[in-house]
Amino acid sequence: MADPDDLKALWDGDPDLVGRDFRSADLSGVDLSGRDLSKANFEKANLKNANLHGVNLSGAKLTQANVQGANLTRAKMIQSAIVFVDFSGADLSYSDFSGSVLSKTSCNKTILTGANFSSAHFNEGTTFDNALADETTIFDKVSIFRPIAKGEAFRFYNVERGILSRKVDSEIDASDFIDTTEYQKKIEALQTIRRLETALQSASKYSPSKDTADPKTAAPGIGHNKPPLDEALTTAELATTFEALSALKVELSSKDPNEEVARRSFDELNSASKTVSKWIVAKADLFADEFVKSLGKEVGNLKNWIGFWMVASGQFSALLEIIASIFRF
């Protein structure tokens, strides 16, 4: 289990978390951007949808960690041992994994634009299925298990004696290059999905629902008797929304997307977006009235709760616009 003092330092915003113990900690959706986490222990930790932009994780232990959908843009994991880690759907753009060893690790559906894996080792069980890589992704001198090298992510590289070397221009087929405009739209869509998932997770932590809320963070009731507030999305609607987002991530990462699945997901998200927008309008006046009454700390929680839903609403709108453009709905 995580060390209580180390967790306190993390929650207090300490930028220097070198060598700290965060084993099995639930850090899903947490913003750790820019922190020095080198040599820290994240064994079995939950970092799903966490913001790890620009962090230093070099030498950190992430065995069996869940890093699905996390933002690891410009993160450093140099010469690290990465075993049984799930990076599925994470954004690894411009990250540095040079010299690291990846074993039985999922990099499926990751964004790899500009990522540097030079001199890394990709051992058996490591996968890059439907990963978005292009000519800026660096796999020079990677030691690779041969079946892995057959993946689409490595189309700009040859493999000789288990080592990747970049193809010369004459060996590269024009079809290996991706339509830049469409590629960037997909990247933007996946990044927006990640932000939306984080906002929805954060909003649920401030939920007033008695059966799911953390009493330390739950939003208070409103009014004389403080009855509980209604949800922006019901539990069932929230589950449907997450399922739709997951389905879209699959289609956006696929070379041959299923437009019927994408359309169904789009419609479900559009419905959720309208529900959240109506809820925000209804709650805006209510919150303003209560703020005037100076509810102090409780207003802070309510403000956070409504604020996260407002962020989610904006991300819904942005995502729907991008998806409509990609699939021409």
C-alpha cells in the first residue's frame, strides 16, 4: 500500500516526489503534470485518465499499473522497466521512452506522434495494436520481438536480427504516409475524449448521490432542509456515455472504422450533451442564489461539482464537432 506521508505530499502539490511510494494508490484523473516522479513506486496504482504531461517517470516502477487514457505528452520514462502496464488509449505524444524495457505491456490505441523509443526493448507480450504512429515516431535501434515488428506502427522500419532500423526513402511506400489533415483530426478527437473522460470522472467524485459519493467531496444539498441535488446524468446515462466514448476510441484508431458504430456513439453523446447543457442552465441560477447566501465551504464543493459538468459540456460540444467532421455526419 502507498505510504501515507508520500500521498500527503502528492495531494499537497509537492513537485518533488522522487522515490515516493504510491503502490495501489487510486490516482485516476489526478493532475500530476510537471512533477518529478522519478524512481517512484506506482506498482498496481490506478492512473487512468491522469494528467501526466511533462512528468519525469524515469526509473519509476509501474508494474501492473493502469495508465489507460492518461495524458503522458512530453513525459520522460528513460531507461525504465515497464512490466504488465496498461497504456491503452493514452496520449504518448513527444514522450521519451528511450532505453526502456517494455514487457507484457499494452500500448494499444495510444497516440505516438513524436514519441521517442530509441534503443528501447519491446519484449514478448507488448502490443501496439491500432496505435497512431507516423513518420515522427522514433523506433531507432529498438530491440523487438519479431511478431511485434509486423504491426502497422512500425511501417517506417525494417527489422534485422531483432533490431529496428529506419527505412531509406526508396523503401517507403507513399501509402505509409497518413493524410495529415485527417490524422490531426483523429488525434484531436482522441485528446478531447481523454479530457471529457477526466471531466466526467471528476464530476462523479463530487456527486451528491449517497450510494456513490465520497462524503469528503460530495456536493451538498441546497435549500432550507438541504435536499440532495439531482444528477446531470443518471448512473445509467453515465455508463452509456463512457461506453460510447470507448467505442469511438476504437473506431478512431482503426484503419477501417465502422461508421454505423461511430454514428450510434455520436448520437448517444449528442443526447448526453443536450441533457448536461439543460442541467447546467437549470443549476446556474440556483448556484448564484446560494453563493449570495454565503454557504462557505459547501459552496466550494458545489462550485467544483457544477464546474466539472461545465467543463464536460464544453468538451462534449468540441468532440461532437470533430467527430461530425471526420465521419461527415
